[in-house]
Amino acid sequence: MVESPLAITSSDITKLILRVAMRDRVAFDSLYQQTSAKLFGVCLRVLKNQSEAEDALQEVFIKIWDKADRFAASDLSPISWLVAVARNQAIDRIRERRQPSVDMDSALNVIDPRPDPESLAAANHERRRIQICLEELEKDRAEAVRSAYLDGESYDELANRYGVPLNTMRTWLRRSLLKLRECLER
Amino acid sequence: MTSADKHDMGNGDEMIAAEYVLGVLSADERQSASSRIDRDPAFAQLVDLWEQRLSPLADAYQQVEVPHSVKEALNRRLFSKAELSNKSGFWSSLTFWRSLTAALAAALVVYIAVPHFNLEKSAPPGLVASLAADGSNVRYLVLFDGTHGKVRLSHISGDRPAERDFELWLIKNNNAPISIGIVPVGKVVSLKLSSDLKQKLSSGETFAISLEPVGGSPTGQPTGPIVAAGELKNI
């Protein structure tokens, strides 16, 4: 069983990562218990294959154990840092693989996402802002940004899916990123 | 398209950082971006900024239950070897993290006790200062390890100009700065303190880094601009 996501707050996760950097195994187990379902969701969405996602998740937690002190040098919130570790691991893995595999049986185990009210409140503003900014983009470009981020699709794959030349896709996304940045900083 | 974004749309670092975070780069490009993150703090900061900007999108990732076998396999992979090899880094990790806690104190005012541990119990005496200054991108995290009488500096960002040195100073109240020494080049470096200086360190005083000629200030007082400074706090 995965513990209810209601129980965890951002400052709890910071403290757990802190203790992991101090080589505290109890903290590591607790961090795993609190965050592995979310990070597994990341791996699964990108890799779309249960056993690859399980392998990737192990790599993710090995990185977290080894590099917990790197979190200090970044200004990221603890959950953003953890998600970045997981996304990078999964995306690196899928880039190494030639053919994306599809095995969505794994989607059956999706847990009802119930983030805690505190982090919801904190995240709400940011989330609304990025939604508003994405809406300022043309619809298919906003879609492409979202699937690049969430599914880890490459320029190549996106160009194929949208039936446009690679360079066009690159220009779309670069312009979209710059517009997003401009909108978020407005 | 404005001329500003035409300019930005080349292969500038800003765009590489954005594309790295978005996840669209090829394996080779990702590899090269990732190794730049490790050795180029300015680039790493651009990447962090993009991680921050795009992070609300991650809310769409659903939580998926992980089979028990995964944690068991992870424990086997991690702890059969880690237990043998990770004895040395304890103090550095501890201080680093406690310093982080101090740096984050404002954000984490409410201490929520996590069951099973008590951080204070085993903590050696120490002081921490986060050094930064307006108009400078130089940032250091400075830790005073009371047990060993050492000052450890973690370089976070900002390059030192060629043919110049960074010098670390202790400023007590409004007294003249006391030189602690030239900051060695490197990610994590340390300076040994004289026992006289050790006595002088306490919470509330200021550490500052000035830009000096190679070999340090010729006058015994700072001669160049202060590139980073911060107050010492107990940890």
C-alpha cells in the first residue's frame, strides 16, 4: 500500500532528503514510501512499459541516495527536484532506446491523486499561471509542449506525430518556450 | 517575431537549458547538457529556472502503486555496497545539510517533527553563513566546523576573474575586517583557522569575500569590491 499523499508536505520532504544526504536509511525508506508512487508515475508515463519503469525507478532512487546533497545547490522545491531526477532518468533511458514500446497494462494501478491541501494551495497559483500562459499559445503548440514535458517526446517524434518537418517543430517549440517564459515573468 | 526572440532562438544556453528541461533533445545533446550542468554553475542555474517554470506541468503525473519487489531489489543494489563505502562523507553531508536547513529557516519556520529521529542529538557545534551580494553572482555557503576548527566553503556560483583572488574576511561588529585567508579554487574547499580566530567566531558576525590581487590584499584590509557576504548563524 502507498501511504495517503495527504500526509506529506513540502517541508517534510525537504527534511527527508536532508537526512538521506546524511546517509539515514530510515529517512530513505520513508522518502521512498512517500514519493515513489509519484516518481513511478513519471517513469511509467515516459517509458510506457512496466518493467522498464520499475528499473528506471530503482535508478532514480539510487541517484537520490547518491546525490541528495546536490539538492542544496539548486533553488528547486523538493518535489520539483525529485521529479526532475525521475524525468531525466526516464527521458535519458527512452532516448537510448530505439523503438518506444507500448504496454499500458500498468495504467490499471493508478492511484487516485489527492495532493495535500497545503501543497495544493501553494501550487495552485503557479499551476493557474502556467495554464493561462499555455492558453496564450496556439492549441496544437501548447499540446506539443505538454506532451514533450510529460511523455518525454523528442523533436523527431513530435514532428512525426504532427506531420511537420523537424525544423518546423523545433521552431514551434522554441518560440513557445520563449512565449511561456515571457508570459510567466509578466 | 521580434528581433529579441530571433536573437534568443539560436543555440544560446538559455534555449539549450529550456530544451533540456522540456525533454526534446537527442541522447547526445542531453549527455552534453548534463555534463555542462555538473561543471558550469551558470548553466545549471538556467536549467533550474526552467525546471521551476515548467514544474507545475508535473502535477499531471499520476501516482501509481509500485510493486514491493522494486524496493527489495533497490535495497539489495544500494545497501550491500553503500554500507561498505560511505563512511567518510558524514560530517560534510551533515554540515552541508544543516546549513541548508538554516538557509531555509525562513521558509520552514514551523518544525514538524519527523518520527524516528532527532537531528539535534548528534550535532557537533557549527556555524553557517550563506554569502551573496547584490550586483554579484558569486555565492558561497560557508560552514564553520567547531570540532575541527575548519571553515569549509562550498562554491555555488560565480567565477573569479582571471589574475585575481577571492579573500575571506571576518567582520566583528563594526571593527576592521580580519583576514581568514585566500579562498582556494574549487567546489568545496576549506581553510584552517588559528586558535585565536576560532575564539572570535560566533553567531551574528559577518563573513565577506572581496576581490583581491593574486596572493591576497597587500594592505591587510580589503582593497577590492565585496563580491559576497552573509551573517553567521548557529546550526
